[in-house]
Amino acid sequence: MAYKKQPPKVPHFDEQGRVAYEHIFALIGDKAWKAWGFGNEKGNGLEWGLLRDKLGLGNDYKPIILDAEKLANAVNYQILKEDVHAVTFCRFGEVSQAQETALLLAIAKHSKAEKVFFADNLGENKQDLSAYVLRLREDEEARNTAEIMIETEEQGNAPRKTPYVEYRENGKIKGLHYITPKVDRDTGEIIQEKETWICDNLALVGEGKTASGEYYYLFQWQNRDENTPRTVAIAREDFGTDSGWKVLKAQGLKMTQGSGLTQKLTEHFHFNGNHSTQWTITNVTGWLNGAYLLPNGEIIGTPKKPIYFTDKSGSSLGYITSGTLADWQREIAQNVKGNVSMMLGVAVALAAPMLSLLGRESFGVHLFAESSKGKSTTLNIANSIYGNPDKIKLSWSTTATGVKNEAAARNDGFITLDEIGQAKDGKNLENIAYDLFNETDKIRGEKEGGNRQIKRWKVTALSTGEKDLETQLRLQGAKVHAGQLVRLLNVPLEEARNLHHFPNNKAHADHLNEKVQECFGVIGREWIAFLANNADSIKTTYKAIRQKWLDLSSNMSGQVQRVAGDRFAVLETALYLAKDLTQWTEEESAQAILKNFLNWKEEFGENSREETSIIDSVVNWLLVNESCFIEYPHDPNARTPQKIAGVRVLSDNVKESKFTEHYFVIPSVFYEAMSIYPKNMLKSVLFNAGILKRPQTEETGYEFMFKVPKKMMGKQFRAFKIMPFSDEPETEEENG
């Protein structure tokens, strides 16, 4: 019987699984054996010892070792056992791109590992290549490309006799050069090389893709006046064109003007560089790949896959830090404690990155009070959570489009709008108040066909003004939508009462406004990092706090319950979870949010806004249009109305002791006057409020309608019986 010969095993192959570690570690590179140790130091090399201790591995742990020779022929070796789930390859010395690619190709072909990482000699600066390995397993074209890259670099190790691109230093001229070898025809030896400079030392560090399927190349280089390398994404369709090169040059890359040379550079990068690392290309901030992207492109947390951000907010320069967390706690948080409106502002800011994690909708708080009561100070404190207050604040003096663009640029973030009275006009005010919380922009078409990518966002907002939102809308002749008042909550601002050691409100406010210019941005980053690491506990905490708020509002309208459970519960959860950052106790935070809820409810009422609006509209309409009703009993001196809306019954001469003035309103007139409300909602709200009466028996198609006696208006007709000034229910048939 013939047996199939197994490929040779890499050193320490059989050690896998002997010690109970879920994750396998390997040393790779031309200095891997040196790191492990030779002779008496075997297994106790200095570099291996540092790595072993850093990773918390036992002294008996033996890593897989692949030196340069085994890396080059990785596909011919047994590297991982079948049951290995995760592996990290730690580099020691030189590891070429071809060697890395060969290793990944071998892992894809001959193992079942799902998690594959490359790291430095301390196990840090990890690159997650898991997605690339999966692509090599599933995509034949990807495997073919990898094999070509390996072959190309292997050939490149021999003296090159055809032109190629390579990094060279020629005196003061450093960067990528186009190398043209001159070969002796007789001997085949290279006798001369012509070096032509193309650009700075540009490197391809990965490929990327947007959510809509557009492909990018990621390039990196070091500008001389900067401390960290520049990373720039170029759309694949623009790479090699003038527009693509302009993007790189605008970011500081020095490059030749020769089109022939740039064409050679294009061809070079299509087949060289790091094509294995896959990036996510996005123009959306907020939560992505397990990390959080600030509007300035800063990433908080470790993304599962590298992220490149293509857009920046108009105020992105304000997302910086100053001072320390301890500074903010001492100078700001301790002086805000006990002042419920200021604490509410902090809660709204902290709630912003929680919304997506909790599956909640966008909302905001509008704090209103007369001038010099602390509105701007409260806004500055809230803005200091994430950056420089002066540079990230916005005003109502803008357009609806501008605010929506800024909201999209601050997705999963916080936005402030100062002084509602500065709104450009009623239309802009109405649109901003309504559109900001819709979380999506309008669908817009492209000239060449199709639609533009729709902008989406999720935010919390803090607004201020001397008037409440509803009053301001009416003053500027704008419509008031009930939905606006449960998404941007009108909360009266309470002037600071706990002044701590300050003699008066002005001194207290002056201190806070001074210190927010010195202490900002740090707490927000600490907060987001906490959220990234505690997703499960956040949901559990919110669930418990939300139930408390639903119990509190159980006897109130559905709208009030929704605001309690979906808005104020989120705000309390934010302060509860951030207690170690603010240093406010759970009780202090809970009482502050409860006080603001009671203040909001006093303004809003316990009924839904639609109910209140309908009742007010009907009562006001009756008062304004009394002259359109025929009075009964008839006044012989009264003039008949030109436009008749129904009958106003002042007395029935029979049940005087139980009688209440009421109206019989012609249905067509009533529906026309109340046309902004759905008919069924209109009747249901008025009936539940005791204003619209219902006969004991109804005819099909004439629900809620009474037969009005002929004596009242000269003919019999059907009408709604409306009793606006009584809370007493009535179900008896009207007999005239």
C-alpha cells in the first residue's frame, strides 16, 4: 500500500495543544532563532523572554518558529494543526512582503484558523489579516494575485535586468526611483543603472472598500515637517490619473511631473506593496468595526478592521483635548454638581454615543430662560465633554441644510444650537427643529442618473433660547408639529443654586466659562472608551432604569411615557454609568434628571400633545365662530348667520336643572375647520375628553351623530353634539 508523504513540520509544530492556550504564537523572520536563543540560552533568549512575559505565557511554552527559508517555502510546510483557531505571528528581523503573503497563503490552504494576526516583537501593533485569509480561501482570483506577488518578489531578489521601481538614496535625493539597467550583451551582466527620481518614499499599505462598493488604495509616506506618517486613500478609479496624483501632492507628497514615470509608478503599485490588509473606507463618524470615529478622524478603541475616514466636520479642528480628567473633575464637575440644568446638559452630551448601542432614536433638549441665567455656560460645559467649546458649538443662525450636514458629520455624537431667537426665519427654524431628528436626509438624484448616497445620522442635541420652542415657532409664523415637542424637549432652565464656594452666580459662571477653555475633550474620550468595553452592562443598566421610568409614568399619556422611557431614562443611564468620571453620586444624578422631567412635564402636560392641540383648537374655534351658530331658544331679534355652522343650545326648557350649554355642529363644517387632524383621531380625542357626546344608539355611517329636532333650525339634520365646557359624560339621546 502506498502512503502519501506528509509535508515536513515547522519547528515546535507538535507542541501545539500540549499546553492549554486558545491562541498559538509564532516567531517569524530572519532573527526568529536569535530571539528564541541558541546553545545554553535556547528557549531563554532575551527577546523571547520579553514577549513571553508580555503575553503571559508559561516558561514551558514553545512557539512555532519560521526563519527566512521556511517563510519563503511556507506553502510546503505543516504550520498549524487542524484544531488551531487563532494564531499571531510576531516579527523578529526582516520579513518581506512576499514572505508574509506566502505564509498567509499557506495558512489559507492548509489550516482552519479563523483569526490570523501579525504583530511586532512585543506582540503589539497588531494587524488583523483574518479577512484576507478568508478571501484567499474563497476567492480564486485573490489566490492567483497572491501567487503572482510572491513570484514577482522572488524574481526581484535576483539581479533585475528589466526596468523597475525601487527606493533609493542618491545623495540628498531620496525616494522611489525608476531604475533602468544596462546589460552587457555578451555576458548578460548589469554594467550600469540609470536612476530617475519619481517621488518621496511612497508605500501602499492596504486596500479599502466603502459601504457602497467603491474600491480604494491606501498610501503612506512621511512629510519632513511632521512627526507621524500621512495615510491617504485614493479611489481606485482615480489612481494613476492627474486627479489622483493631485490628492497625494496636496497632502505633501513630492512628485515628478513626468507622466511616463507616474505611469510606471501606477503599474508598480498594482502588483507591489501591501495588498493584503483590508481597510474600511467611510465618510460616517461614530461606531464602526467595534471602535468610535470622532469628526476629526481620531479613532477611540481598537477597530476589528483598519478604518480610513474621508470627510471631516466643519468644526473638526475643535475635537482636541486640553488638561486632564482630574482637571475637568475638579474645576468643572465639582462646581456643576447640584445644579440640575447644568447636569442635564452634561447628560445630553454623554447620551449621544449611547443611542446606537441602545437602539434609541435621536432627541434633544431645549433649555429656555431669560438672559443671564446660565444658558451659554451650560452649553459650554456640555461641549467641553468632547472638545474645545468655542470651536465645536453651533448656532440656530444657520440653514437646515447646514445643520443636517453637521449632524451627519457628527453621527453618534453631540450637537449644540445656541440661541433659538437667532434663527434666520420661520421656515429654517421649523425645518431644523423637525429635520434634525429625522436621522436621514432627502433622496437626491445625480445628473448622470441614480441617486446620491443618503446621509444618515444619530445625535443628541442641546439647544438654548429665551423662548420655548413652541412659542418661538409661533412668533416666527412657523408650524408647530406635535412630533417636534417630544423629540426636542422644552425644559425651563433653572439658574444655578449650588454655588459651592463662589459668592454669587456671576463669579460661579465666570469660573466655569474660564475653565472649560482649559479642560476639555478628555472626559469624552474616556467615556467612549468605557462604552466600547462595556456594551452588555450598558444595555442591562438601561433596561432597569427604563422600567423605573415607565412605572413612574404609567398613568400618563403614551407620549409622556415614551419621553420618560426613551429620553429621560437614557439621560439618567448616562449619568449613572459615568459616575466615576463625573464623581456625582447615583442619587445626585437621579434627582437632577427627575427634577428636569417634572419641569418638562409641567410645560408639556400629562396628555399627548396631539390631544391638547385638538382640544384647544376646537374650543378656540367655537369661541371665534359663535356668530355662525343659530341660538336656541330663538331670539326673535337675532339675525340669521350668513354662514351657518350649527345650533348653539342655551336651554331646553325641560331638564333645566341638569342642562349644560352645548353645540350641534354640522359635520361638513366641523371637518373643514379641523382638517389638519385625522377624522378618527379628532373624534376619539374629543370623546375621551368628554367634549364630543355619543348617542345611546347609532346608525351605521353616522357614528357620534345626533338627530337634531326640526324646531331648532327649521329642518331635521344630523350633527355632532359638542359640550366644550363640561367634564360630565353624557350618553342619552338628545330629545330637543
